[in-house]
Amino acid sequence: MPYGHLRYWLLPLLRRRARVVGAEHLPAEGGFLVAPNHNAWIDTPLLAGVLYQSVREKLYFISRSIHYGVLGAISIDPSHPSGVIDVSLDYLNRGNPVIVYPEGRSNPRRELRPPKTGLARLAHLSGRPVIPVGIRGTFGITAPVSLVCFLLWFHRVAVHIGPPLVFERLSPNAISRDRLDETSDRIMRAIAALSGKPFSPDV
């Protein structure tokens, strides 16, 4: 299914299933990073549905799978994982939003996983704002289970969007590990407050 059909038919249907709080925090234009927690398979289509009314440009997201191209996946090449940074920067500079799950993979646990450093690195290399997002009420790691839970459960799904976080733009050589950890910690604490999942750097 072409992205245009997803954008105007399927994604709005997904959005209706969710309560959205804080949509006013989304930038009206320009590339920015979206940093959500990742509970379930449905999270990416759900976010696309939530964001599509506020964002005119196509959304992209970083994925370990090659099967989500229709949704705008930037696939990670295992033989050249750093290449995803260059591709993401290119989209951001074109004005496209990029979704990055700092936990790296879906996490059904009650607490947030320790973050990967890719999001923090992108934030400093691009200088683009980071929008923290908390997703509540999604379940299921596989597509069938996640869809059934999303469509049939009686509780409401909620997406909480926080104010932008802005970080200093730096050259690659100026980005230290301590800086990445500090930036990641700030992002994860914002996600924790929005998602209701506790975060501890030592977990």
C-alpha cells in the first residue's frame, strides 16, 4: 500500500483509537526527532497516525527490520550500523521528522530499558529539537497480537507528547561519551514522565 493511502486512510483510523495529549508541542515545520517509548509492534503505525495531521512531511523511523519500508523505515545495516546516522541526518536536513526509539527495541516491561546512544548523537549532530513521547496502553510484540490488543481491548490507548528538548549542535569529534550519556538521561527522564514507566540509568 503506498504511503499516501496509509496517510489518508489507515493512519487516521489508528489515531481515532488513541487519546492524544500535547499535540501543540509538535513543530509546525522543519525536521525534528521524535523520541517515544516502545511497548509494542503497533507503536510506529500509531505514531504515524497521531502525527500525520500536524506534520506535512513524510515521517521516517529507524528500524532493525527491512519490512517496514512502506511506513518510512530507515533500516539498520548490520555490516554498517553507523550508516543509519548519515541517512537520518539527510532526512532531518530535508525537513522530515525522524522517529527514534531510544530503547532500541520493543519493551513490554514496566520500566524503561537503558537507552542506546544513537538518538543523543543525532540530536547533537543535527541540532534539531527532540520531542519526547509517552505511549500508554499498547501491547504485543508481534503484529497479530499487537493489532488484536489495540483494536479489541476496551481500555483507551494514550499518546502524551512533551515539550521540545533542544541540545547544542556539535561536531562529531566534540561529542563525548559523557555528553551522550547526559543527553540520553535527560531524554529518558522526559519519556518516563510522559509514559508512566520509571527510568533508572542503572537498570
